[in-house]
Amino acid sequence: MKVNSPLQVYKYLPQTNCGECGEATCMAFASHLLDRSNKIEDCPPILDGKYKKKYLELSELLASEIREVIAGVGETAVKIGGDDVLYRHQLTFFDPTVLAYDVSDTMSEEELVGRVKKISEFKKFYVGAFLKVDMVAVRSTSNDPSKFKAAVKKVTETTTLPLILCSFNPEVLAAGLEVCADRKPILYAATKENWQQVSELALEHKTPVVLFSPGDLDELKTLAVSFKEIGINDIILDPGTYPRGEQLKTTFENFLKLRRAGIKEGQKDIAYPIMATPITSWMVNEDPVTASYWETVLASVFTVKYGDMMIMHSIEPYALLPEVHIRSTIFTDPRTPVRVDPGVYEVGSPTKDSPVIITTNFALTYYTVESDISSNDINCYLATVDTDGIGVQASVAGGQLTAAKIKETFDNAGFDFKEKTSHNTVILPGMAARLQGDVEDTTGLNVKIGPPDSGRIFGWMETNWPPK
Amino acid sequence: MAKKMKINDVIELLKDADVEALEGVTFEGDIELEIDETAAGIDSLFAYTMGQETAKIGLYLLNLARSVGYPVDQIAGMPAQPLAPSVPKLSKLIESKFSVGTNDEWKTQIQEVTLGATSSDGGTRGHTITLGGEKALPYYFDAPMPNRNYVTIDVFDMPIGMAKAVKSNYEDVMEDPGEWAKKVVKEFNADLVTIHLISTDPLLNDTPAVEASKTVEEVLQAVDVPIVIGGSGNPEKDPLVLERAAEVAEGERCLLASASLNLDYERIAAAANKYGHVVLSWTQLEINAQKELNRKLMKQCGVDRDRIIVDPTTAALGYGLDYAYSNMERIRLAGLIGDEELNFPMSSGTTNAWGAREAWMVSSPLKEDSDWGPREYRGPIWEIVTGLTLALGGNDLFMMMHPGAVKVLKEITQTLFGSIKTDEIDLSNWVAEVVA
């Protein structure tokens, strides 16, 4: 992005404050273009002919430093790359790392379909939404075009997720494209050996293409410059992910170098998304748990540092769960508030016999507790104490969750236990058990100690509620 | 009606025009730009072949056409009919060299802090460990990292509840902190041992400080690695407990965990100064509080710079690790560019990862989730990923619990540090060679 103040952006807008974009003013729209919560195309007037020049100029000024490549079609299409900063606290990272999991064309049909289904169906609830994975990578281990074609076809019949077609043999890739080109798959990969044929495939089918040059950034740039020259812009760079030793250290450095060149030094001819292949862990680890663990380690390293897409093999929950969570960690927008407003919230339809549960106003804590309660159809009052956005355990240790703060929460909310409850009781989080006496003295309420994890509230209620 | 022009003619034609590069227009195949003279009023048809010059000229022409009101984007979007057949335009690759600079803003070195003292320095440790000293972000190519990451394994002065996957490693030693310490050093390769005096908590056993300090002596005798001494986290009692522990460990250059703004940090700092220890400066995910506490320790309490390590707080993967990671990364970047209140080695309570339900719970409490699988494999990887993420944010010292997690975290951090050599492998045909 070449602009950094709303005023700079405003100069290119119609300046009519027409409101068609949904913002009150063009200036407000300008600031949302800067933080990328709006797109220029949200402004209907600027698309009109007379603003065409400004539209194009502004598009260029607002373009991300790292090219954004789109693969797949429809709702499951993925955006890859698109970053503007080297550190997430400087703005935020855009386009979360695209996670792909492999199948191969020598797998039995049953195994292939089973894996594809697991990949497509995986979901993990987190802060109001489900974390999922994004793509299926079809590897040709047969090197046989007809086998590959059949495997690709089977995958497209089983899932709507976008595909990565993986082979260094252009004939194999061509065979795969015959049955899925309309799904805009990614071609993996062009190398210094096969680049001519693979570039033709990418041009003909208008598909994104990965350039693969293990351990050699000069060669990678040579490929990128050449593909750009041919007219291919949807490029993803794979500098090779070596799974261990000094080669892995060099791999890490290569990711840093590519991204620094693209963002800090503005080297446009190398400013493309970067991909990692943690799956190479399986080349050096025989034991499946060890291989899966190391694969997750590599995936984590390259999620934190600049991997925009990656291919993995393990679809065990102990691989998928940390992988989707580290991605969400790194790509959560740090500008989003950490806290929810303190107060006493109703979950479901609480009555006088419903429990009153205490938690903190750290957003993650609040949403976790709230979803645990509502998912189990528990009606209750959830009292959210202002702990400066710190979680339960840490705020008990740090003195932000105290009896006085708890009392203040109910007082400020005008919550009268005599009127609202039949039991005059609050439930403290298990992690805050040490506050029990203080809370009893300060509030005059009965205090029960809940479970240390809100995931256990349902089971806890069965034996502990209503209070005797 | 076709008229050919040389490239120089076009450049001449365009040199006085206000032309700009056009983003977003892609040329595919050989360029043959056709402008209908009846529609545009331009009496030329340009056809060019081959190479970069062509593409650039195409852009200039489009801009020129636009400037006279020609509907350029319709042309650019036209079907490929006027394009030449799809043959690669390049007969060989355009050789290029990649280069990138180093970061010249990182001018300040992170403070080096040594833990442990050998007999030559008045202690009884077998060796010392030095943390910090970085001149760049961790594992970056800008400057070599002088010291590797280290792991200290938790030992408690009483049996405590812990996740099953962790507990199974320590059941035989839980009653005996000395044996526990030996086990983590000998069997689990701990670089240091942390003895947590949690039984001193008034809400637990309320063990008196004097008695608790005996456990410290016991651990010092059981192992010869540098040690970390932790209190119970009770802000009233910790200064007392750590003061007494510091006294019995005089000269051993232990890490006292911790000084914080919500307790009497002056007493802990004074004990470190008097008995020759290092202070862990602990704040909660707040960079300005970290600056404030470090400043107070240095200016108000007279703690030397080489006796401060900071713990900016570790939140588990999925439970605020995003804040913990960015907080550490910001602290480290601030240190590297010259903030002398923040350029200290960092420590992480990585054990906090076990608080995440994904690490220990038998199955998901939410019926909508996919199966979480066996928990004994989820816990260690949760601890590893939590620690590894913070390693990438600049953390130096890891306080951990699960032996398997320690092993893997050491392997990846030492690989990125550069001390693990293996045979080279050839990736050139990985697509077919990965057998899984």
C-alpha cells in the first residue's frame, strides 16, 4: 500500500458524501479503504466512467505489497498472500495461511475419498465461528497421467474445496486440468526443467502456478521474472521447505528474505505469496506420530513467519487443531478489541432459579464461557467483571479480579439478587477459588466454586445445581 | 490498413504525453494491439511481437488511447481472438539474481544475562547459562544469535494436580523435589530447574518461608544446573519466601520469580542484590507496564542490567497467544532499536499451554466440533506450538513441563539457531517421494 492517510485517499474519491458505500462520508470511506475493511468497488460512483482514471490510480496506490492470488471458485475460493506489513502489530496480516492436505493418485479410492471427506468436514468452534481447513493437494506418486486424472476427478466429485495439482511432470498436470480446470486449481509446480510446458498450461487455463526452486533464490527469481514476462501474474513462490538441519535454517532465512524484499524493499518482481511444504517431514521421520508432530512444528514456524499457503499430510486431530489455532493466532486482527463491556448478561432465558456465573471481560474468556453455556442449553446470568481484559487465572494472580470488582459489577448493573434470584448465590470460576471468602464477606452472597474450565459447567451443574 | 511502427517511433510519439503505467492489465501471448480507426479516430494499427518492450509499449498505447477517450478496458477485456497462437515467447529463462539488505535499524544489543555461578564465582553450579545478547530478531540472518534458547523444567515442592499426560512422567518423584529435580535434568535434559514453592501459599499449606527454603537447598544439592526459584504467586507472601530462599542460595546466581508491580518488588530486588541473584520482571501483556517495572528495578532498586530477565506473560495457544506473541515481538523490536528499558532476555511460562482445554480435555465440550482425538497427543504439541511461537517472537528461556514437548522445542529452536547438523536431503522430487 503506497498511501497511509485518509486524506491522501480522499483526494481520489468523488467527494460527494453520497453514502452509497454505506459510510456517511467519503472521508470515512477513505479510512476504511486504508484499513481494508472496505474495497474501492464498494463505491458505485467511482466505477463510473468519469472517475475511471482516479479509480485506476487509487487501485494501484491501495494494492497490497504482496500480490494477492485467488484460487478455486465460489464460496470455497481462497485468497493467498495480500500482505502489507512485516509484523502483525503494525496493522494486521491479511489472507490467513491457506492450509492444504494431501491425497495421492496411488491411494485406494476408499482411502482417497475418506481423507477428502475428513479434510472437507473438519471444523473446530472458536470465538463465535468454526475454524476449518482450505484445500486438497492431489499428489501424483504414480507419474501416470491417466491415474492422476482419475484421482483428481474423484476429488472434485467428493469436495467443493479448491485443489492443488502436484506433479513435476507437465503431462500429468495437463491430465489433471482436463477434469478440473473450471475449478481454478493451483498448478504445482513449474521448475527450471519444465517451465515452458507448465507456463503454457497456466496461460491456457488461467490458473495460478507455483514456482519451485528448492534452496536457490536466484533461480526462483529467474522463474518469477520470466513468468511475469510471459504474462503470468498469479504466481506463488516455493523456495523449498527442507525438513531438518542447516537446510531448514536456510529455508527459514529464505522466507524472511523473500518477504523483506517484497514488503520492505518493494521488490515487485519477487513480491508474490510464499508457500511451505511441511509435508516433507514425512521424508525424514518414519514414526507417524513423530512425523506428524514435526510437520505441525514446520507448519507453525511458517505460519508465524510468512508462509501464505502450505501442504501437509497428517489429518490427525493433534495436527489439525494446533494448525488451525496457530493460524488464527497470527491472523487475528490485533485492532479488534480485547475486551467486552462489563455487565450482567442473560444467556438463554434465565429465571429466578438459574445460576449466576462470574467470568472476566477478556473477550476470549467471555466468548468461550458463553459458547460453552449456550451450546449446552444452560439458562443463566453471566456476570462479566472488568478485569482490564485479562483472563481469569492471570487476573486473580494480578489482582484485577477481586471481590470488590465483583461487587461493583453487580452494583453497576443494578442486579438485585433478592429480586432476580431465589438462591442468593454466585458461582466463581474454579481458577478464582481463592477469592471465595472475600467474595462472601464483601457481597454477603453464597459463593459456590465452579469447575476450572467452563467446558465442564454442564457436568458440574448436574451434581452442584440447584444449591442445597 | 495495418501500419507497423518501430519501438523508437512509439517512444517518440509518447514522450510528451502524460503516460503512466497501467496496473491490472494482463497481456497474454504475443501482443498484437488492434485499435479500430473508425471507433477511435486513431489512424494506426500497431502490431508488435516479442518481449518486454512490447508489453510496456502496449501499456503506453492503452494509456494513450484512454487519454483520447477510447474504451481501453473493453479492448483489454476482449476475447483472445487477435492474439497469436500460444507458443512460449521465451526460448530461455531471463536470468536474475536475488538480493536483499540487512536491517540497519537494529543497532542495540539485547542485554546478556548469566544464570548460575560455578566455584570460581562463589557458587556450586557445574556450569553457567547465558541468555540474550541478540542483535536481531531470533534466527534472522542479519546478525548471528550469540546464545541458544534454554529450557527450565518445573518442579514443585508438593504434589499438585496436572494434566494426565504430564503427571505420568512425574508420579514417582512428586513427593521429593530433589529426586524430581534429578529426574528432569538426567532423563529429560532440562538446562535448568525451576523450584516452585507453591506450598507456601496461605490457601494451600502455608509453609513458612524458612521451611520452604530448605527445599531450595535440597534442589541445589540434588542437581548442579542453574536454578530458578518461584514463589506461590501470593503477593503478600512471595517477597518473604523469595527473600529467605535467596539467602540460602547466596552466590548461586539463581533467577528469582518474580518481581511484579502488584507486590513489594523492592524487597525481591534487594534480596537479589544482596545475595547475588537475577530478578524475573513479570508484567501482564502490557509493554508500558514492562517498561515501568524495569525502570523501577534499575533506577529505584539499583538492580544491575545484567541481573534482569523479563516475563511479559505467556497465554496459551487459542487463549490469547496472539497478544503474548505480539507483545514479545514488540518488546524485542523496541529493544533492538534502542529502548534500554526493554532490551532484556525474555522468559515464558510455556507450561500455561496446559491450561488450554485442547491440551487436556478428553473430548470437545461442544457437540458441533470434529472429533478431538486422543488427548495424550494433543497436550504436548499444544505446549510445543505455544513455546515455538514465542521463540519466534524473541523469547529466550522456556519454563516447561512435558518431556516430549521439551525435546521437540529444543530440536526446532536449536535447528533454527544453527547447531543441529544432519545429512542433506534432495527435495527435487518430493511430490512423488513422500511416502505416507
